[in-house]
Amino acid sequence: MDLATIKDLANEVKQNIHNVIIGKDDTIDLLLVALISSGHVLLEDVPGTGKTLLAKTLAQSLSCTCKRIQFTPDLLPSDVTGINFYSQKAGEFEFRAGPIFSNIVLADEINRATPRTQSSLLECMEERQATIDGETHQLERPFMVIATQNPLESQGTFPLPEAQLDRFLLKVQLGYPSKKEGIEILKRFKEKNPIEDLQPAASRDDILEAQQLYSQVYISDELLEYILTIIEETRNHDQIQLGVSPRGSQALLKAVQVYAVLKGRDYVVPDDIKFMVNPVLGHRLVLSHTIRVKENQAETILNEILEKVPVPSEELIAKGTNGL
């Protein structure tokens, strides 16, 4: 497999998703970016916009194991990671794996679980392992968490802490479909749900190989400096209480490399970075209390930073690289 093959693989998966999902090209691209770069995704939007359906469609498009966890206030950490139970037949304790031991984990309405249960995902998402009763169990790769949450409801929900948000590579909002897309949705789902007949478009081995190769995408030193300048601006901004961490800067680098491949290039350009800044960095910012209540304020601040930071010269970027 080479970078061109990754692009073809992504296109096949994207086309397969379009058998169920109408439109949402940029959103699907972001999901594929997270998948190939071994990241996790937080889908946030109002009820009924297709968050869970999109997550299930991506999972079903891959020949990987997939499990869904419905997060509720009474969900326990052991319900997620698993337990050691005493088997009378064997006369000893045995480990019963929880749903986290899957390639794709759909964490539905993640903010309905208590902070104690949410914290059970921290080790799993960052280190790809789960420690139960002092024993560490490795998670099978690829491993990806796709979580959904409703931003409107506050009763019975627990906001995700900064440490949890920082472990999501991307935060994605779907938005409402256009009128034309809405008509197509009604036609497609009139008789039955098309996901019932959906077949996988990529194997587990394909995904693992793509995750090993995308880092070959070239990015110039000038663009690395451009990324770090944007990151530092978030740390020094007077309306931001807590800026982007080093984990966030690494996440942005990974995301732009994969996005460049999806766009048919083996090198990164400034537009790749500009496109990925909001979905990768927006949820990592802790804003000052005076502006925290304002809607989409993080996106506004990041757009202001992008306007402020000088863009590197095009002549310094590609250095003899080619399209795929």
C-alpha cells in the first residue's frame, strides 16, 4: 500500500457511507481523517440530525468489530471496561471483557454518564489499554471511539472534563440538511433503513496499513512553524484561559497529513491546516468566564488567529513533491 492507495481506500469507504448518508462530505472526510490517524471523534449536534446513524454507518463500512454503549447515569466503569468474576466451574477468577474491547466503540450520549464512568475511557483512548483490578489488558487495533452528545440538554448530563475532551482528535457538528438533501433523505428512508443492507468496504488490515503509512506525507518546516505559531497564539490570547496542549499540536499535525492524502496530495499546504484548525482545536480551548456563554466563540477566536498569523510562502511548501 502507498499514499495513493490510502486515497482510493478512503474514497471507497466514503462512497459506501453515501449509500446511507445524504451529503455531509466534509463531515465524512473528518471521520476518515480520525480513522486513519488513529484518533477519536466527538459528534455534537441537536437530536435527530443523524449522529448515531453516521457513526454506525462508518463502523459497518469496515470489517472490524463494533460495539455500542448507551451512556446513562447508572452506567458503571465496569460496564464499560469489564470485570473479573469468580467462576465456580473453574474455581478461579476469570476476566469478562466489556464493550470497550472492540475496534469501533460507539459511545452514545456520552455526557449522560457520571464523571466516574467517563473517566474509565481516559486510559483506553490515550494508551489503548484498560487496567482492571491492577491487571492491564491491551485493546485490539485499530481502536476508535465515536462519541455523541446533545449540546442542548443540561438536566441529567455531566459536561465532559478538559482531560476527556483533549483525547478526542476532532469535534464535529453535523448541522441540518438542506431542503434538497431533506427530500432525498425522505425518499431513501421511505421503505426501509438502507444501513440494513450495507456491506463493508475496507478490511481491518487495510486500516492498520493506512495508519502506518500516512505519516510519510511531507510537511515543510515552514508549515510546522505555522502550526506552532497558531498553537502559541491560543496560549497567549486574552480571551482564552487555557490554550492548546502539546497533544493538541500533535493532533493537528496528524490530521492535516491525512487530510492532504484525501485531497490527492503527498504534501501539506496551508489550506489543509486552515480547514482542520477548528475541528481539531476548538474543543480543546478553555475560554475565559466572561465569554464562555457566547455561542461558537471558540470558532470565532480561532478564525481571528488564522487571520492574524502570516501564511508561509507557497514556494517553500511543496519542494518538488507531486500529487497522488
